Amino acid sequence: MKRIVMTGVGKVDTLSDGQGGALEIETSEGRLEIRFTYEDAARLIAALEAARGEIREDRSRSGLPPIAEEQKLAASWETAIDPVNQVAVLRSHFPDHTTQDTRIPRNDIAQIAEFLNHALRRMDPGSDMRQ
């Protein structure tokens, strides 16, 4: 097996057939293009998540501190209501052009709205941030 070290991510594109994609990465051996189907991408994502989990476990077993998760802050938000499933939907748009949906059940909306209202009052410029 030949080991190659990834040093950066380049261009991401779709294939002309509309069934797959291509990812260009910088490696220790030079540029490399990986072509994949949608299913391949899902398997690759799952494998990378599993590898991340194993790294966390190895670090905790060896007494090393955990690797800090990089927090992604949303660049913009979209809101919607799904009346069929009785949920409110918040769609976060991140700077890396990914999105994440948060579905809030009808029974939890009032409690979350109350919390957000309380947080807004506490963060008001005239108020102190004491608990």
C-alpha cells in the first residue's frame, strides 16, 4: 500500500453525468483527483467520521487532551414551518456553503422561545451579564 499525506483541498466539482462528483486534493505526491458517486461520498464521510472517533478514543486512552471541535457559526438563517410533521425548521447556512436543518417539535417551541427571549434580555447592552 502506498501512503499519501493530504496537505490541502482544492477544487470540488460535479461530474458531467450529474451522478457523481470530483474532489481535487493536494498531497505529498502532488495533486490528486478523486471521482465518486453520491453513495461513495456517503461511505467516505462515514469512514472519516469513524476515523475521527477512533482518534478521540486513542487520545483519551493515552491521557492526551481531546482535540477541540471547530465551532461553525452560521452566516445566515432560514426559517420554515412544516405543518404536516408539526415542527418548526431552522436552516443554518455556513460560510463553507453547507447547511444544517434543526427541526423543533411543536411542544418545545414555547420553551425555546422563552429561553431566547431571556437570553436577549441578558445580552442587552444596558444589562449586566451576571447569572
